[in-house]
Amino acid sequence: MPVTSLFALKTVSGFSLLAWRAAAPAQARADIAELTGLFEAGKLHAAAETTLPLAEAVQAHRLLEDRTVLGRILLVP
């Protein structure tokens, strides 16, 4: 059976932030500065249904591990 028929309805994607930064550090810094500016200006918003203060990172991990929250949790400084 071809692999394509097994995974016809699946999408796999991955991203390594460390590899991206190592491959092009100057571009990474410029991109991060641009994204930070967009967040500060209110032109970009994070897609997360749950936000918690950064100080509650341990609680965020518990929520994810317990599957109390499905999806993403945004930790805000």
C-alpha cells in the first residue's frame, strides 16, 4: 500500500527555533524584532484560548498534562 494512501488526510509540519536561529542569526534577530513591533502595535495577536501569567508556568504545564486545556496556553510576562 502506498504511503500516500495511509496519510492522505494528515499533515505533518515541524519547526526548530534553535536551528532557524543558528542558520541565519542576523535574519532571526530582524524577524524577531519585526514580530515584537507588530505585537506591541496591536497588529498581531497570538492564537491561544488560555492565557496565564508567566509566573504560573508550572500550572500551565499541569493543565496541558491533565488535558484540562486542549491546544495552546499563552504565558504572558
